[in-house]
Amino acid sequence: MAPIPGSGLAKGLAVTLRTMTRKTVTEQYPDALPELPPRSRGVIGLFEENCTVCMLCARECPDWCIYIDSHKETVPPAAPGGRERSRNVLDRFAIDFSLCMYCGICIEVCPFDALFWSPEFEYAETDIRDLTHERDKLRDWMWTVPAPPALDPGAEEPKEIAAARKTAEKLAAAQAESEERQEGQS
């Protein structure tokens, strides 16, 4: 059976008329901001106090877009008679977001939780050379990182928290005991 001439055109017009009467689902971006999930991947934030300049993030980055410079400082001994130690001090931490592919490997390999995903996504620049963001800008994005989700009520307490709680309880008990002894002596 041969198709009726113009039937394809009629079907196309029917679809057009049907969709013209529906409400649009397109949101105009600058006017209406999107509602993103709270832990969405936007930009990488740096918690500088946790960075020990171990360079794992820069070495594991498949795009080589993380630039780190540091120098060594001598730290005096912690106890009398101890020896001096040296530690790395962060001079420069920069990420070139024109190269970054947002894989998150740097965040995963950081052993000291110095890198985090921030949901901030509006960081466009007019010049591609301005997409290399230094540690000041990365530090500012750290404050947009949402808090981690709460633990399940039925979940087992993490061993780090349990150990810290036990230590705090022992210290509190020892302090209460010493206060009782001092009151008994007076």
C-alpha cells in the first residue's frame, strides 16, 4: 500500500501543534538558577590547613593540571633533648580548570582530606589563561562545600570517634578523681 501524499507533513504538523500547547520545560539559565543536588561536582575546593604537600594529587592527576610549589622549614624539637625536624610548607597550589576533566582522582587520593568538591559552578572567565585558579580562590570555594551527610542511626560508630570518646571519658574520670582527692585533703 502506498502512503498518502503529504501524510508525513500532516503527522509532523500534528506533533508541532500538540507540543505548542504544552508548558515549556526549558529554564533560561541566567534568570533561573538550576536546582542542583547538594553534593554535585562543581569546582574543587582546597582546605589548606590539611595539605601536607605530599604531591599525591598532582602525581595522580591524568591531565597534570595541578601545580604545587613548596619549601622545607626546620621545626624545633617538641621535647627538650629531641631533634629538629623538617616539614614542607605550601607556597603555591593551583588548578588549571581549562585542563581539568573533573574526574575527582585528586580528591580520592588525598590522604589528609585537603581537597573537596564544591557545588559552585559559576566560575567562567573571559580569557582561558584566567582559568588557572590559585590557592586563594580554591580556599574561598572551600566554604561552599556542604557538610557531609549524617551517619545512619543504626550504623556502627566509626572507630576513630569511639577511640576519641573513650579517651575523653578516661580523662574526665581521671580529672574528677583528682578533684575528689583534692577536696578530701582540704
